[in-house]
Amino acid sequence: MNIGGQAVIEGVMMSSPHYYAIALRLKDGEIAVKKEEKKRWAEKLFFFRFPLIRGIFVLLETLTIGIKSLTYSADVFSKETTRKETEGGYEKSDFNRWTMVWTVLFSLALGFFLFFILPLGITEYLRREVSMFEIPFLFNLMDGSVRILVFILYVLGVSSLKDIQRLFEYHGAEHKVAYTYEAGSELNVKNARAHTILHPRCGTSFLLAVMVLAILVFSLFRPPTIVGKLFLRLVLLPLIVGVAYEGVKMAGRYGTKKLVKFLIAPNLWLQRLTTREPSDGQIEVALVALQEVLEAERGEFNAIP
């Protein structure tokens, strides 16, 4: 059974084929859990299961659940920070969901600028100054290299923030717990601690796979204008996402093979920027999230608000 996950604010979201659960470490030391059933698009529409196509919908589902999980964790810790005791319980938090919506929209717009417009603009400028960049492959190699460099610089920049470092530690906990499950070991902190924080099916690996594949696919076309190049990138992105998904899925299945290890080595190196060694308490949180989705898959689902 495929198990995935994501780090959130002071916690971890773990995902199984039909459910996902978010476990958060509260300020009083307790672990709060929220568990929900997925929409199961792939089971309702048969073509969602087709290779290449399924990767697009898996990405959309992952983004949707990821944003919901981050929103939930932000909501919980906003209440943790602002709540005041009253006779009937606690004062309602001032957390504004519209603030989260605008934050997500701004993040998407910033990502579009940083990873599409900026690399393309820089490469187009170089093309006009250096004749060799007229060659499609070299043009797209430079465009892809700038995109990867921007991504690395962005991660290095945000990783200096204390909250982001905590997020990266929970990211490492998520990987260790996933490895423990995949190894068939008993789900406890000791067994999880023994595993690495680098996982071939990580979202960071997926992003790198998309960026590298984009260089090859975009090189097959030669739009005459910069607007045409940008439009082409947007049109071809779903195809690249589908291919990258299948590649990362295969890497997770055959990750012990020497050739696969060689091919995915850059993906694992990049993960060193987005993961950190977690504490035992952080691993415990990830284990709780995993155990909740496993129980749900066994038919022991009780909705936790």
C-alpha cells in the first residue's frame, strides 16, 4: 500500500490510498489528530488510473490535501496562541481563512514568476547576447539550469528561518516513518530512528524530476517568440508532470537496484536541503498520523474532527 505524507506546522500529514490524517504536537505536549476520507476520484472515473494521466490527478489531489493540511495546522496554532480561558471553554480564534487563501494565491503567483517567467526571461536575454543559445537544447538547458538554481537558492534562503527548520525536521520524521512501514518493521520510534531522512518518492525528488524532464521535452520545440515559449511550457507541463510521476513511482519500487540508485542520487542530494534529523517526539507525531490512516484502511475509521 502506497503511503505518502507532508510536513505541516508542528506536525505531519500522512496519506494512504483512501484516507489522510494530520497529527500535531500541541504546546501542552499532547498530540491532536484530524482524519478524513479522500474523494476517491480514481475509483469513480476509470481513466484516472491510466499511466501519465493519473500523475496529473495525483498531483492535484496532493496539492489540495496539502493546502488543507497546512490550513488546519495554521488554524490550530493560531488558536493555541490567541485562546483565552472562559467559563465555557476558549475564546474563538481570530484566524482568518481568507488570509490563508490570499497567502496560497500569492505563493502560486510567486512560484510562477520564479520558476517560469524569471528563468525564461534570463535565458531569452542570454540568447540575444550569445549566439550559441539559439540552439534549442542549449537554450532549454540554460533555462532549466536557471530554474534549478533559483529553486536551490530559494530553499537555502527560507531554511534559515527557525520555523522552516522545524518543518524540515518533521519532513525527515515523515520519511523515516514511511521507510519503517515499507520495511515491514514494528511502528515505533526506535525502528524509525534507524532509517534515513532521504526518500526516493519525496516531493522534492518529484520537483527535480519535473525540472530535468522539462529541459528535454521543451528542446523538441522551437517557438519563435518568448510568449510562445511561455505558453508552450504551460501546455506541456501536465505531460511532464505525468511522466515525472511515473518515474518517481518506479524509483520508489526499484530503489534498491544499482542503476536506479545512480539515477536518483541527485534527487536524494537535493533532499538534504529540505529535510533535517528529527527528534524522537517528532517521529512519534509522524507515527501517530501513520497509525491513524492504517487503522482507517483496515476499516477502523472513526472520523476525528
